[in-house]
Amino acid sequence: MTTVRAQLALAGTTLLLLAFLLVGLPTHSGAAELEGVVATAAFFKEFQDDAKVATEKYKGKRLVLQGEVGRVKMIFDNEPELIFDINPMHTIVCFFPHRAAKELRDLQPGTTVLVSGFLLRAETNSVILTRCQFVPAQ
């Protein structure tokens, strides 16, 4: 009886471990890997230095950026965007889903936040992220 219980416990543990491994692995369907936290200024500098290399580095990966809120705008049909001002000429723009509008409206410029999202594109003066969301501070 003890041997059967031990085998069942081992089988359960093995299945649990296998499930964790499978969930953590990227798939061909475009599942994203979570990158470490990157400061907004350092992130933008990578695009200034070599936009092609930076785009390849971050394409398809969930990014986590830390920076100070520059401003918040509502665009299109009240869709929110958070803007990190790198300097007066350069920005990182994060597009959030409509459901985040209230939370974004309450943000004050200068507030330090953690935001995750996916690279949409890089332009001359801006890097744009999509599917953004706040990351709770740890």
C-alpha cells in the first residue's frame, strides 16, 4: 500500500513539474518571454544606437520598463496612452487597453512606474509599445 502511495505521489509531482516546464516555454504561436526590467532611458538609447539591432532584440518579447510618467493622453475612442519623455524630442509611447483609462488618468507626471508591453515599432523620435499593462512593484 505504501509503495502505491509513493508511486502516485511521485507521478503527481512529475506531472506538476512537467506542467510548469510547458507553461514556461515559448511556443511557435508567439508566446513571449519576460525580459528583465529596463530603464526607459537605456531602452531608448539602444534604438538610437542601432534601431535594427534593438528591434530584433526586443521583437516578440514582453518588455518591462521602469521610468517616470511624462504625460497621459486619450486618443481615438478614449484609448489611453502613457508617454515617457526621454528628453524634449524623444519619447516612449505605451498603448494601453481602454479598461486602463481610469487608472492612467489618475497618474501624476513624475510618478515612477513599471510597465510591460510589446514592441510595436520604432520611429525617428519615438519607440512605441502595445498591449501595455502596469507591473506591480515588488
